[in-house]
Amino acid sequence: MRKFNVTVNGQAYEVEVEEVGGVQTAAPVRAAAPVAAAPAAAAPKAAAPKAAAPAAAGAGDPIKAPMPGNILDVKVKVGDKVKNGDAIVILEAMKMENPIPAPRDGTITSITVTKGATVEAGQVLATIQ
């Protein structure tokens, strides 16, 4: 079990996510960084203004699906600048449309899902730096 802090529509929740079998990709390696680096999250923000170059593809913090469902819409593109709370994707779960928000201000460095895709809880939807 891994514990995460998730903010949905401005409300903060502490959730536990159990990783189950499935296809393994490079994403879980990056997924561990926010948990271990959460107290030091100020360091990347401080370094960002110094770096004028665009963010590397896939670099940054993962934005994960909080529940299994289907992607109804992808609201952003790689390179888009987003603000905390902006909808990244619309996830349909239990016949409800759930906007999955950006956890902070930043730039989208990758999008790992497409419209119509089925996702599992904890699956990386996009990365933000």
C-alpha cells in the first residue's frame, strides 16, 4: 500500500492505493519520487525559473487516476501550462464524469492516455513539471 495526498475540487484527501498486477512500465519508477520527495517539493520549483529550456518529455510528477474508469476527454496537450485545479482529463467512473485536476501549477510534460481508453486506479494519466 502507498499513501498519497490527493486534492479533488479543492478538498484534500489522504488515500491508500494498492498496486496490483498488470503491465509494468517506466511510470512506476517515477511514481515513487513524489512520495519520497514530497517534503522537498520546493527544490524543483526553485530550480524551474533558472531553467529556460522546456521540460523534458515525461519529466515531473505523475497525475494518477484515483479510480478505475474510462477517459471521456483529454483537456490538455503536452507543453500546456496549467494552474492548480485545472482539469487534465475527464474520467467516467460509475456513470459519473470526474474532472481529474492538476495538483499544482506547472507544464504538462506527457500524456499517457487517450480519449476512450480504460484506466485502472493508480494508473499514470499525465506528468506535470
